[in-house]
Amino acid sequence: MSETSEHAHHIVSPKVYVVILFALLLGTALTVGASFVDLGLWNPVIALAIATSKATLVVLYFMHVKYSTKLTKLTVFSGIFLFLALVGMTLADYVSRAWGQW
Amino acid sequence: MSHISPVLWQFLVKWLTNSALLPPEASKIAPQMDALLFFMVLVSLIGLTVVALLIASFSILYSKKRHPVAEQIEGSTLLEATWTIIPLGLFLVMFVWGALIYFRVFTPPANAMNIYVVGKQWMWKAEHPGGQHEINALHIPMGRAIQLTLISQDVFHSFSIPAFRVKREAIPGRYTTVWFEATTPGTYHLFCTQYCGTNHSQMIGDIVVLSPEDYRKWLAESTSGMSMAQNGERLFASLSCAACHNARPDARGPSLANVYGSKLALSSGGTVLADEAYLRESILNPSQHVTQGYQPIMPTYQGQISEEGIIALVEYIKNLDSDYRVQQTLNTTDLLPGSEGKAAPGAPGPAKQGMVKQ
Amino acid sequence: MSSDTIVLLPDQSTARIPKRNYLTQENGLLSWLLTGDHKRIAILYLISLSFFFFIGGALAGLIRLELLTPQTDLMATDTYNKVFTMHGVIMIFFFLVPSVPATLGNFFIPMMIGAKDLALPKINLLSWYLYMAGGLLALYTMATGGVDTGWTFTTPLSTHYVNTNVLTTGLAAFIAGFSSIFTGLNFIVTIHKMRAPGMTWFRLPLFVWAHYAASILMVLATPVVAISIVLIALERTIGIGVFDPTKGGDPLLFQHLFWFYSHPAVYIMILPGMGVISEVISTFSRKRVFGYTAVAFSSVAIAVFGFFVWAHHMFIMGISNYAVLVFSLLTMLVAVPSAIKIFNWTFTLYKGSITFETPLIYTFGFMGLFTIGGLTGVFLGTSGTDIHLTETYFIVAHFHFVMVGGMLMAFLAGIHFWWPKMTGRMYPEKISQLAAVVTFIGFNFTFFPQFILGTLGMPRRYASYPPEFQILNVFSTAGATILGVGYLLPVLYLTWSLKYGAIAGDNPWQATGLEWQTQSPPLTENFVEMPIMDHEAYDYEWLENQTKNREKEAEVTSAG
Amino acid sequence: MPDSTTIAHGAEAAAHEEHPAYLRHHFNSTEQQADASNFAMWLFLLTEVMFFGGLFTAYLIYRNWYYPAFVSGSHQLNVIWGTTNTFVLILSSFTMAMGVWCAETRRRRGLVLCLSLTLVLGLAFLGIKTVEYREKIEKHHVPGTHYSIGAFLDPAHDEAASAAGDKPLALDMARHTEVYFSLYFLMTGMHALHMIIGIGILVFMIVRARAGAYTAGHVTMVENFGLYWHFVDIIWIYLFALLYLISRH
């Protein structure tokens, strides 16, 4: 990312915002549409995948992370990592309880 | 020793002669646990001594008087590696050793005698298979594997027998188990170690280990006339369980004979081992545990049977080895008024009729 | 005596406390209550922390008195339960968690990195107000009947089975949590963004590293306990079923969420203390800390691993056996960085030139007690022995060794070490050495017998106990008396020294940190001009050259 | 050590600059100040992630345990309202982003307009949420003593349930829908609380923006608030998927 420098404050142009807006609206329409189709196990997967990509767009463009310093990226990453650790390790206990004694 | 206060001296002597560091070893697991404990104490003492000696000798050798100018040393990768790897190795040994003991304490042998323990604020109620009830006491035979199936009626409690080196939380809504085999007759402490409210410190009792003969005597003396399974049978009848679980060809529920310990195929897919916890769950949350080939029509008994009642039912089902017994029960329930059509699909009604509060 | 001390004081007959400093900058109560100065906020914290410490200490005294005899004779069981609950709540949320970070960290992190203040001074003041609000709410709770759930708020006891002030206590902890979050957040931002020119990451004093690690824990772990307190409150008031087994909830989930914070909280408490130890041990052995990078990274390692061990509080609570294995293994891993630190501190003494002022005596106390506390932690992290030892006095002794033996010793070491910087005056050396020794002896007397009580099986949180445990409890109570004296002494002589202590000068210990290269007490803006860091941390040769140069200059000017 | 040199450089640069009024005394340069508060905001959002993390954990565990209850529970939610709200919130995120752009390019009127639009959209979101909540209150789907499981035992007589083609739940499972609604109200309630706080700040910011406070080069406040608002948006994106959608079909 050549445009990323420590101090240059990157101003995202409104064009990008508009594109992202439409991508987000489209994503919402898609996910609502997909939810009415019975895809079995894939329903939650698709819903969460679309939600995650929407969230990623918001984080990268609306929240300017794409144009931010490494520190900001690291901060975002560590947040996601610890969130997954909390959810994952707690769930691991619940899932493995069903495996029985040993 | 005149300069030591006589009271203090008396205390010291009393303590040293009584029990020095650990309670008596009264179970099979206790010596194993103590071996690991001693290993860990030993490692800790060595570690502590090393650190203390180093600090002491450096303090003497390199005090400002003796060593007025400090030599700057950056560090040493070799030393760093040493004191990373050696403690790590020791800790891993402890981890493996400890895990083995943990495995033993919480894996009961198949032939263990099962005693149910219900914890409530602030007492322990033990239920023996022969129908003997005890409060804040537990009589057990020596030399026999005993499995405890624990549950709490209200808050978290913890069933602790220091002399056996075992402890297990009794938690609300779910069975937990622990097992032990007592080796020495005697009376030992039973504590509730999980803080459970006002009279937490009075939720204590005695574990009485008896020789096999004494135990038989005790069983005979304290029998209540009905075994736990018989209690369960009565409950089974009064709740009209046999209306569906009757092993007839047109039965709406699966036969329960020999169900305990078997692998059941569930209608939601997958199989499950039918243990005590499963039996309890399928009485309280039946729709989550429907056996393959049956409809989810069983009503829930949540809030209608006490934990002791559930235990009796579970014990009854565990001991069902033929359908004959159930059909016997069925015959008696047929005589009860209004026993037909109890488990009508989706109707919460039958619970009202079959309600038994123990 | 001169050869066994490094203290270098200015000529007492001519020396003066600098007229203009952060204490005299402004006057009046309002100038304190509305201050943005990190140093003044640190002093506010120091005063309020001490207040809460002595309340918590008084409660501890009551506990020990009650346990003098096997029966419940001093107070009823539910009074006892309230006393130990309030002791836990006050000591943990209102003393241990903020102790070193909010006072010494607040005061010295900006100075050590050469900044004028923390990055967010208003947030810093806000976190003191939150702390006070939480603390006063806790006191109010205590005055209006207290709470008897234990500081762990275990469900369903706290949600359905007690009718004491769970809500207000929970709210107090919740508010204190936000105070802690803001402090941590402020430190992280400051350490990242406010360093002086030349102050690279590996030139930071280890005190700063330790606080950085602790701050990560504060920021990321505290919100989880906040949400679990919210859930408790809603469960109690509305009756939502998230933790209620009769509605299908799982009470163990609360334990998961609670310990996700409360285990890292232990590292929040101890890491800043470790930072103090690094500074003190380097200064009094005139040596760079042995294995600087190892110590720095072990702080971060403790913070990172510290997040993944929480379920070792639940080994016998019916979590899955596989989870027990994983969490037990991870617990072993988190023990290693602490061992690394201990050995590195020890080897910092090697070939040093050691003098034994009070901070170092407290530090030696810390190292001994923390080693015991840490090793006994391994007993509890090992799944097998945990079965026998958990929920007994062993665990009480263990965490008091870590937190009181470790943290409080480090806190006192730090207070003595930086007292001259904070106040401009020295504390009296002899009596403070005595106090350090008394504390150490009293501490061991109080808590060592509790290890044995634990292995014997005496459960914690018992108001009455079987009579055979009495002898050890008598020892413990006797020790607590000595310990109490050990803690009261510093209050007396430190207060005395505010007026009568020797004038300290800029750098009485000849320490290398940037905080010592300015006047004491410092200016509000800390430094006259922005310092430039042109040497490594703990560079005593640089310091010597600096002194020599200054002497030369002085000679030249006097000759001229 | 690039880190140190940049900072040193920044310090020198700052020394030659005129200090603007908004530069606080303890910072060396406006960049340092902006960087610091931006970073602080990110850290604060991290705590928010963990705060909601506890709720998401609970949600996932209980969805695993009581799947049928969660399916039937989610059928009681109105996807049309949910979708509308998602659109509303995404739009408000867009207007907020545009607001940040206006502040950066020093357009005072544009900024006031964008912030006001964001405010209106935020209020619209809360309005729709209120309508949804009222529906739940009327149907006794608020957990607690008045909770009713009628719609799940007898879905044929319940509009939403019959529309989704629900089969009746067994009594034990029907009771567990209370867990679903507990989590529904907790998660959306916490989210709504964040919206309300955000709206409070928005009102304050609109007043200040009209006075031109953010269009003179000091945009940190607007940017940070933008981060907060987008974060609230992200939470909603997940809540919408988890609560309304994944059990829909």
C-alpha cells in the first residue's frame, strides 16, 4: 500500500463511499433472499459469510482501515482474534462435553 | 524450653502429633495423589532453595563493599534457554502426571456401586441403591469402588473428602460423578467446599468407612423397607410412564428394558450413550432426546419431580432388565382411574394428573 | 555506612525543594479535583487507594479474629460471609487492580518515556472519578447491609438465592471496571504515541513494558466481566434465563465469562508489580537488567497466554475433560515466563554492586514470596492435584502469596523507591527497613500455615471449622497482627517524612530512568525541555559520564 | 529504528509550526494528537467487541443446545422490519462516512447536513425497533414472569408462526424460547443503548458543527464518532444475520 504513510491523512473520495454503500445494500438484499431458500447447513454459513464480508467492507472503507497505519490494522486484528478465542475456547468446552467422559 | 509460651508449645506438640501436613490416606487414589504432591513440593523446594541461595550468595559476594564497581552484562542466551527449558520440562511432567490422576479420579470403573448424592442449602442427602437415606453422612464399605452421582437442588455445592483426596462440584441441573475406593475403616470429614450461602460452613458431615460385615449390618439396620428402584417403580406407576413405555407392539414410547448403558440412535441423528445423565435429561427435556422411530410426544416433567424422585426413576430404569416388570406396572396403572390417553400429543395436561411431589 | 549505600543527597543546609513543582503549581481543592496532571491524579489515587486498603485490611482483621476459634463466636455466619465478600470486593476491585498502575504507573509512565502527560488527561481524571464512584458505592453497600455472594458472584447463588445488595455491589464492580479500562487504554495510547525522540521500544524501561502488557489485559478482558455483571443484574431483576438451569440456561457459562476476566485480572495485578521489581533491582545493583528482552517479552507472553487459561478455575465443576487437559497444559505454559523473570532478576544481582536500601529489601521479599506463590500456582494448575487443593485454604494462601506477598511488596517497594521523586523528600531509612522485615515475617506467619490448612483439607470461606485446624489458624491470626503493624508503619513514617524527611535532590538513587533526570518533585510539564533518549535503558555508564560532564561544567564555570 | 526517527522528525516539524488552538499542551504536534485519539478510539472499540463477545458466545451455545426453540423464536421476528432497519442503518453509516469526508474537506454545510441525516436515520432505526419491541411486549415475549409460550405450543393460532409454517414445539422446548428472547432483547437492547448514546453525541456534534468547530482542520471528533457509528452498524449486521435470518427458511 504505497499511499499509506505514517502521517499523510488519506481522504477517501465520496465515489468509494457510494460504491461501498451499494455493495452493502446489495449484500443485505442477497442475504435476505438467501434466507428464504432452504439450503440446510449452508444457510447459516452463507448468512454469516455475507455478514462478514459486509462488516469487512465497513471496516476497510467506512472506517478507513485500508488506509490506516499498521498499528490500527494490528488493533483490529487482535480484537477479532481475541473475540474468536473467547467464543471458540468456550464453545470448545461445550462441544467436547458431549463427547462423554474421555 | 521455658522461654516458649507453654500454650504455644502445647499447640505445637498437639499439631505435630495429630496430623502434620496431609490428612490420612484412606482411599486408593490418596497415595497416588500424595506421591505427585510430594514430587511437586520437592521440585518447589529445590527451586526455591536455588533462588534463595543465588540471591543470598550474590548479595554477599557483590555487595557494594566487596564489589564497588558493577560489571555490565547484557544477558546470556544459554542461561535464558536453561531456565526456560528446565521449568517447562518439569511443569510438563507435572501436567502429564496430574492429568493421569485426574483421569483416574473421574473415570469410575464399570462395577462401581452407585450412590446418589443431592446437595441443597445446607445439607447433603445421600441415597443408597437399597433405599437407605442419609443426611450429612455417608456410610460406605471398605474395599469396594463407590461411584457418586452428584446433583444440586439449588446452588453450586462441592462434595469434598480430604482423606480420600477427591472433590467434585454438585451443580444444579446436571449430574456429575466421582469415584473412590476406601481402604481404611474410620470416620472422615465431609465438607462442602464451594461457597453456597449463609450456612456454608455447616454443610459438613461424616464419611463412615465400614468393614464389609459392618456395612451389611448397617444396611440392614437403616433400610427404609423399599429400595430406591422400588421407589422408582412406584413413581413410574403413578406418573403413568408405562402408558407409553410398555413394550407393546403399538407402544408410543420405546421400551426401557436394558436401555441403560446402551447406545441409542436418536431421531435427530447421531447416537448417544444412555447413562444416568441421559436418562435424567430425557425425563426433563424429552423433545431433545427422542429415540429414533418415535414421535416427540412425551411431556416434560421439569418442575414436577424432585431431584430425589428423578434419581429413583433413573435407578428404576437402570435396573430394568426385562419388559415383564413394566407390564406388571402397566397392569396396576390400568386400574388407576383416568390413566388412559395420558400422553396426548402436544398437550401439557397429563403432567397435572400424574404429578407426584416427593 | 557510606560504602553500603548509594544514596546521594544534596547538601542539606543549602538544599531546597524547588519552588515551582507540580504540587505548588496551583492551589486549592478544586485545582486537585479538576486537574489533568497525571502526577496529581496519581496522588489522588494513592490517597484513595490507601483508604480502601485499610478498610479491606480491617475486614481481613475481622476474618482472622473470627477464625481464632473453631466456633462462630465473634459474628454470625452471614455476617462473616459479608465480611469476607466485602474484603474480596474492596481489595480486588479497589486496591489490587488499580494499585501500581493507577499510582506509580500514572505518575511515572509519562515521565519514563519523556512525555508531558498521558495522552488523554481528561479520561485519566474520569477514571479516577469512576473509581471513586465505584468505591463509594461499595462502601454504601457495605453500610446498608453488605452482600454475601463472595466476590465471585457465583450464579445461581447470586441471582436467585441471596437477598443482599448484589445489584449495587455489581454496579460498583462494573463502574470500577470502566475505570480500569480507561486507565489501560490511556497507557497503551501513551506508550505508543507519546514517546520522546529516540525512545524506541527496546529502550523503554521494563516498568513500561510490564504496564503495557497489563494494559492490554485491562482493555480486552474487563468488558467481558462487565457484560457478565449486566447479565447477573438482569437475571436478578427481570429473570432472563441465560444462567438459570431451571429455564435451560447454564450456570457454568457465567463462570466461563467471569473467569475470562478474573483470571487475566490476576496478571493485571501482578504485572505492574513485576515492572517495579525490574526498576528497583537494576538500580540497587547498578546493573542493566539481565536479559532485558527476555524480561520484556515474558511480560507480553504472560499477557497473551494469560487470556487462554481461565478455565483452570473450573476443573472440578463439570467442564469437559478435554477442556481440562487443554487448559491445564496452557496453564503450565503461562508459568514459564514468570520463572524466566525470577531468574533474570536474580542474575541481575550477579557481578553487580549491591546496596540494601528499603526498596531492595521489599524486592527480595517479593521474589521469595512470589516464587512460592507462583510454584503453588502450578500445584493448582495441575489437574490432578487441583482436585485435592482447590477450594481449600491452599488456594487462599496461594493467591495471597501472589497478590499480597507479591503485589503488595512490589507496591511498597515502588512507593519507597519513588517517594523522593514524588515528594522531594527521603523516607527514614532505618525504620523503613525494619518495616520491610516485619512485613515479610508477618506475612509468612499469616499465610504459610494456610498452605498446610489447605493440604489438610480446610475449606475456604468457612466461618466455623473442625477444632483440629485451630492451631494453624491461631498462628495465622497471630501473624496477621504482625503484618498489620508492618503495614501501619509506612503510613506513619511516610507521613512524617513529608515534612521532616531529608531533601532528596533530583536523583538520590543515581538511577538511570528519565524520571530521575528532572527535578523532584517534578514540574507540571515534567521536563524543562523535551528529553531526547540517546542511550539504552539502564545505562549506568551514560549516567556516570553525565555526572562527570556536569561536574566538569561546574568546575569550569566556578573557575571562570 | 524508523519509529523513533519519525517521531523525532515530527517533533522538529512541530517546533517550527504555529500551534493551532486545538492542540493540547502535552502533544507536540497535531498529527500526534490526532493519531493518539484515533488509536484510543480503536482501543475503545476493542473493548466493545469483547463486551458483545460475551453475548455472542451465549447466543452460539444456546442456539446449539435449543435449536428448534431458536428457529421458532426467530420466526416471531419480522424480517421486513429487520431488513428495513438494516437498510436504514447502512444508509446512516454512509451519511456518517460522507460527514467525515465533509469535515476533512472543510464543508461546513455538508457536514451539518450529513450529521443531521445520520441523526434522522438513527432515530428512524430506533422508531422501527420500538415498533418491533411493542409487538413482542403485546405477545408476552418479554422474558420474565409474564412470558408466554402459547405461540410455540400452538403455532396454528399465531400469525407469525403459522406464516412460517411452524410445527408445535414440545413443552420443554417451547419453554426454552425464553432463552432465545432473553438473548434477543439483550443483544438488540445493548445495541439500541449504543445507538441512543450515539444519538446523544450526534445532537451535541450538530450544534458544534453549525458553529464550524469541525471544519477548521480539527476533524478528530467527527472521525472518532464515525468509527463508533460504523461499529454499531457492524454489530447490527451480525445481529440481523443471527437473530432474523439464519433460521428463517
